[in-house]
Amino acid sequence: MRMYDIIQKKRDKEELTKEEIEYFVSEYSADRIPDYQASALLMAIYLNKLTLNELAYLTNAMANSAYKLDLSMLKREDRYIIDKHSTGGVGDKVTLIVLPIVASFGVEICKMSGRGLGITGGTADKLESIVGYDVNMPLEKAIEQVKEIGLCLISQSGDIAIADKKLYALRDVTATVESTDLIASSIMSKKIASGAEKVLLDVTAGSGAFMKKVEDAKILANKMVELGKLAGIETRAVITSMDEPLGRCVGNSVELKEVISFLLSDEDRLFADDIKDLREVVFEVAAQMIKLAGFGDDIEINKDAIAKSIISGSAYDKFIELVKAQGGKVQNVHLDEYDTDVEMPVLKDEVSYLKEITAEANGTIVSIDGGKIGEALVCLGGGRNKKEDIIDSAVGFEFKKKVGDSVREGEVILNCLFNDKNKFNEAFNYIKDAITISYVDDEKINELQGKPYILDII
């Protein structure tokens, strides 16, 4: 079998066999196929797409390219081992909120999360904004932690789906990242190799996500659900809006603060209008995960139980238990609004400067381009252009206004936290271009304020 023939076959829009795809994956993983030939095949796939059979062959070959995690020791009668994955976005801190909630119900989760690249933030990077938190815990130790507290949250293991790791790095420099076939196989190969019986996917759509159009997000979601089915893993996808940054904060430490605030909410705060977007996504994702795990079939009843878990403090307690178990430093903090002391993670949140970004005119905020806000964060040092870039955990944005809010000229829209004035000057151009203010009628304002955040469930 020759790589040349495989490239030629896909170039000519012919279907590759299982043996040809397995040959490519195994030989490339073993460094016996040069990057230039692998790049040629990736581009042929990008241009000509994969059939469902080819997609399944590629996904399984990558899943089997290295160590497959065995979580059978966590299995309990009438309960299922579940996993979650998000396609990512600007301000996406959902995993950090959802996992403690779900674990507080008794659902056991061994979760591996990636680092950020480009505008989409990485959960592992956010966790590393906690002083002492170890995201690089060995898998054996992580599983033992799940047995003890029901939850671990670590970075993606280098032992899992090695072929995907190599191919992703190549896709990143060959303009093939956006292929829905390659994205679907990349995500699902890791999920299949991670030992879960069921998977919940949060597929984001909008300016702050990989998939800019809802239609493209649905195509991707359907492919991943089908791949899960073929692998014997029940997979459900929730399509969520990422047209503007999710929640009120963007950046590593500031998003951790938002996570803490959300999990410490009382009833009034939890159902406040200003956290509606984050609440709706968190509740839907968590409710679906609880159902998949076998802990509650009725989604609305699950959402009521989720609210109780937060208001009672049990979800926050599980979050602190996780932080402590993985070496994170905590300290007692007095909360004046509740007149009580709570344990909180110590964050790497010291910054030199704060700049208020104000409205340049009266009107209504009709859009906040999530992609441009993500680019601004990268400029500040809060995200990566290259994998080896070092993250500044403290920098970020705190939004005081969101889409649908009325503003007056000079009123603060967001605070920018930064450590380098030159980097801020570069970021400011993106921030200014990201926010659109216009005069609109009441009907349009109601439309903006009433937009859905759960776009579909597949």
C-alpha cells in the first residue's frame, strides 16, 4: 500500500477503504509518513469531504491509535459513565459550572479538557489560573480521585488518541481546521478513547465559535451524534448560541470569578436577567447530562433539581472539593452580602491596569462580536496564537452591558484588565470594532433581549 495512491484516490473523489484509512493513521502516528503527504490528504479531505463510512473508519482508527481509557471500575447498576465536550467559544466557562453541579447528584465524571488556541478559551487554562491546581494529574491518579470525590478535571492526556494530536497540529498550519469532517472525527475519537458510555456535546454557533452559522453547527452535531451511535456510545448534542461572549466575563481568572459567583447564587441572583444566557446554557447542558447518566428522565424536573443544588450550596461544595483534591489553594473569604465566610480558590488575578470602555453614542447595543472580543483577549496575552505561547491568567474583560441593553454616551460597557499598555492599544481596535450601538425601536429591543440561547437539541 502506498500513500501516493491513497492521496490520488481521495483527490479524485473516490471512497477510501477501511484498510487504507487505518494504514494512513497508523503509519503517520509512527512517523513513517511525512507531513507533506499527510497535508495533501488532509486538503483532499477538506475539499472533497468524507462519506459516513470513511468518517467512521477515520474516527475509530484515531481512537485506537494509542491508549484507551478503561472506566469500567466506575460503573454502577442502572447508571452510565458520561462525558461532556464543548466545541468552545468566547466566555465559555460552562464545563467549570456544570461538572460540580452534575457531580453533586452522584454522577461520577473523569473529564479531560483541552487548552485554548486562538479565540476559543481552554478549560485547562482557566483551571491553571487557580494557584496550585494540577491539571496534569496522571490518569491512574485521576481515576482514584473520581472514586473518592466523584469528579476530576484534568488536561487532555498525551496518551489518548495520539493520531488526533499529530493531525490537529498539522491541520492548524495547513488551513484545514474548519473541515466539519475533521472536527467531528477529532472530537469523537477522543471521546471514544476516553471510556465513556454516553456523551453530551455542547456545539456552539456564532461569531465567537468555530461554527459561525447555526446550519454548520447542526451539520457538525449530526455527524458527531452519528459517529457516537456507530461506536455504541449514545451521544446527544445541544446547539448553543455564541454570537456574543457567554456570560459577563472573558479571560481566565475573571471567568473563574464568574464561575464562583454563579455557584454561590441565592435564588434571586440565580434567576436574575443579567445572567440569563449563562443560566440557560448551564441548566440545559447539566439537565441533559443528568438524564444521560440515568439520574432523571424529565429535563424540567432535572432543571428544578439543579437550581436547588446551587441554592443549597452543594454544587459549590463539590467545586471546592475538586479544587482542593487537585492541589488548588483556597482561603476563607467573608461575603458581606450573605454575612458568611466561604472557602474560595486563590487566583492569579493581579493586573497593573484597568480601563473602562465606554459608549460612544446613545442607543442600544445591537451586537457584540464574540470573535473580535476573543481576538482582543489574545492581544492582551489571555489567549494563544501558537501552542507554545504563555497565558497571562489575569487579563480579561468584565462586561457591564450586553446585547439588548440601552446605553448613554460615556456609560461603561466593559472593563478591560491588562498588564501591558502596548498590548492594550492593539486589543482596543478589536474591542471598538466588536460593539455596535444603534437607535432601534421597542420591537427590536424585545427581539434582542428575548433571543434564544438553546438553538436546537440533536
